[in-house]
Amino acid sequence: MPRRQGNDTKTGKIQNKAKMIQKEQDNIIHKYIRYMKLQRNYSGNTLEAYILDINKLLKFLKDNGISPETAKLSDIQCFAASLHDIGISPRSQCRILSGVRAFYKYLYLDGYIKDDPTELLESPKLGDHLPEVLTTEEVDRLEQAIDLSKWEGQRNKAIIEVLFSCGLRVSELVNLKMSALYLDEQFVRIMGKGNKERLVPISENAIKQLKYWFIDRSQMNIKPGEEDYVFLNRRGAHLTRTMILIMIKRLGAEAGIQKTISPHTLRHSFATALLEGGADLRAIQSMLGHESIGTTEIYTHIDTHTLREEILNHHPRNIAAKDNKVEK
């Protein structure tokens, strides 16, 4: 019996410690969310992504009886290794670890810890990955796959034109307001990440498709509070990101496009088309709403890749070499 009482006491201590760790974590997370909302001005989607990633870390630490404040570099490295072990891609690992660094930077700045254990934390190396882009001809094929006899047909055509014409994020598109359209002046006012506002030019064709959509839109029963949203579903409420993703993937399949595409593909295509047309990288950065020019620089790699393909396919020496191979 004494032995059993000792085990019960030990179990009770472990449970109490786990409860204390959970309480500490809940308190820290509550303050961290408030910090990101008020100080960093993160959008709801960004905030949700950060919290999901941090919760992965906190669960790992809790399962190993470690509080966030006492975690060492070796603990974070073990967490990083666990991400690899469960099959999370290197790119997703990088994103998660970036969120972990931001979290520990907050803990350091707010006085929870004296040293930041993530200062020497390394991320997995990524190979060169160029996002898929669509040519103008492929964008045309997407639009040609739309059935304009359906009530949502013109809306979907306007969506594709606005995405390709303005390079918007899908979250920016679904939150686009009628009051942010300045069609006579040919620009739209976009509220981007971190509630940063920017003005983006819009093409004449995109304006034309919007005006056709407004004819259909004017005949809808719009839900109260949804009147200012540009794009609506059949119930008169604004669209979601998932609705846009499903629509574009379906149109891509119907158009016979073999590439893996999403709403973000049209954003990449917009930027690549601008760069190939001679636009300045800083101007592209401004239109995309990138905080860092480094993010925009990926399009220089796309352009270099495109240039290489053009040289291989059209340089007279390469054409001659191909002809010789055919003759042999």
C-alpha cells in the first residue's frame, strides 16, 4: 500500500505540472494574440496561420513536459526534426519555424525569457522552386471555359480578369468593395496584409467585365451588410477563398490546362507578365503589396528561366542542332 500511495503522489505531481504548463501556455498565447492584433496589425487569416503553427510547437513541448519559457535550442531542434518525421514538406517546415522565431522574439521582447533559443535555429534548405504561371493565351482559355449562360458565368469571368489584371491575393479579391473601385480613373484601392492600403491600376478589359457583372449583380437579393462587396454568391453574400479556388481549378481542368493552378497562379502570372514586358521590379513590388523587395525578386528567376527556354528553343545554333538530330 505505501508503494501505491507513492505512485499516486507522483502521478498527481505530474498532472499538476502538466496543468501548470497548460495554464502558462494559455496565458502566453492570449497575450501573444493580442500583441499580433494590436502591435503587428495582422489580418485574421495571418493570425490564424501563426496560431496553428505555434500550437504545433506548444503541443510538442507539453508532451515532453517543457514550458515555452524553459525550452532550449536543442528542444526546438527536436521539434523541427519531428516536423520532418511526420512528412511535412521543407517549405511548410520553413513557414512553421519562421512563426516559431517570431513567437520567441515576442517572448524575449516581453521579458518572458533572457535569451532567444531560436537565434541559431536553422531552417531546411529549399531547392529552386518556380511557381506556375499562365500565359495570356492560357488565361483566355480559362475564360473561354466559362458557361456564360449560367448566372455566375459573368461573375467568374470578371473574377479571372481582375485577378490577372491587378495581381490581387485571393483574400483581397473576396474582400474587394464597391466603394474601393475607381473605374473612371482606372484603379482600385486594396487593403492588403497588415491593413496596408495600396492603389492598383486596372485594365480596360477588367473594367468591361466588371460592368457586365454589375448588370447581373443589380438583379440580386443582397443580404444586409453585404451590399458593398463586389463579388457575391447566389445567396447574396460575399464569396470565400475556397469558392474561388474550386472555381479556378474546375475551369483549368475544363480548359485542358495541365498545370497545377490556383488563384495565386494568376497573381504570379500578372507579375511575370509585367516583368517580361519591362516593368521595374520596384513598381511590381508596389502593385503586389510586397513588404520586401526580396519577395518580388522571385520573378527575376522566373524571367531568367523563361529567357533560357526561349534561347534553347529559338537560337539558330540550337535549332540547327535539333535538325541534325532529326536527320540522324
